[in-house]
Amino acid sequence: MLVPQRVGRKQNFRNPNDFAYPPHVPPDDPLNRHDRPVVIDRREGANGELVLRRAGTDLEVIANGTFLMDTRDGRSERALAREAVAGLNDARVLIGGLGVGVSLDEALRAPGVGEIVVVELEAAVIEWARTHLRAHGGAGLDDPRVRLVVADLGDALATLAGPFDAICLDVDNGPGWLVHERNRGLYADAGLRRIHGLLRPGGRLAVWAAAADAEFEARLRERFAAVRSVAIPVPRGPDDVVYVAEVSPSRSP
């Protein structure tokens, strides 16, 4: 996931992370028209407008005018899943946010994963994963180890039965860059307490962020036995970061 930018709704806007655009050429210049993104689908979702568009050979998802994710570089999303499930055996994993399916694909590649519960709110994201984004990881939804829950993640955390060996959280551009205000509670003390309670002793929480967030890391350290961060360099802007927080192995179930 690249650095997001706020753009106007229902416009043909440029992604500043896209190196395909000729430098120093205005967006409306004829030299640039062949490179401008093409809208493939546009939907009104549970939290507003969602747009799927093609930019060259890549696909992008825009939420309410905010550049959210694309298929250019999934290294940090794959790192999210790898860090969560590394070394586990017959693990039960929760993935919050389907995205373009990259984290799901990476988790399914791990030999120690036995079951994955994917929580995704937006029906359009699920449909795109099964069609336009299938080759990028959406095919993982057909794996018999995967169970899809169509719900808001905050609501799902209140009703899902644990325990999980690992939980991956990627529904925003990070705790400090929310896509939807309703997600703020996921990163607050109450949300982290619920997540902590759904994990087994020794279980892991992995959280994706578009930049380091010292306040969030401090909250993790107050709740979890061990916390570390993994930085993934990106072409422009600050590094993507995956926070990995572990529950004490000696905690009573």
C-alpha cells in the first residue's frame, strides 16, 4: 500500500506514487491522457463511495476520494501476514480487511495455517476480489480453510468466538490515518483489550500502518507482553510499518 492522498470525489485524479505519469506534464496535457486512470467500477458502499480503477497494468481502490490500496507493491501487506503467522502450527488466523487479497494470499502460503477468518465490510471489495483482483490474491477466498464474514470489523470483534493464534489488522492507512472515523475504536484501549482477549496465550497481533505511530506503539506496550515494529521502505514518503504485538505465553486463557 502506497502513501494515500486526499482527492476530489468523482474526478479523474492522479496518483502521485505512480511513476508512469510523464514528469512536469499537467494532468490535462495531451501527452498525459493515455496514462490517466480509467474507472472500472464505482459503488456506494456501507461507508461511502468506492472506486476501482485501472492505471496502466495496475488496479487501484479509492474510498471516498482517498487513495487506499493498489496492486503495484504488496510487500508490506505480505509482511503483515508473514510476521503474524511465522512459526505457527495449525494456526487459527483472523484477517481484518480483505484489501486486494495480498495478505490473505500470503497467509495461505504459510504451512502452519489451518483456518483463516476474513472480515470485510464492503460487498464491492469482495466482488472485485473474486473478479478483477482474483489474480492478485482474491482467489484465496475459495480456499476451504477460509471463512468470510461480511461485517464491520468492530462489530465482528464483539461477536467472534476466539481464541485466535494471530490477528492481522489492515482496514485503514494506519491508526493515525483513518479511512473511516468509525474505525478509531479499533486502535484505542477498548479495541486493543478486545483483540488481546481473542488471542491465545502467546498469540500475535499484527497491524499495518502507512507510517510510524509512537502513540499507538505506546498503547500496544501497555497491553501486550512484547512489541516490535517492522519497517518496509516504499518509493515515496515514510516507510510502511507493521507493528507486531505478542500476548504473554504464560497468560491464563
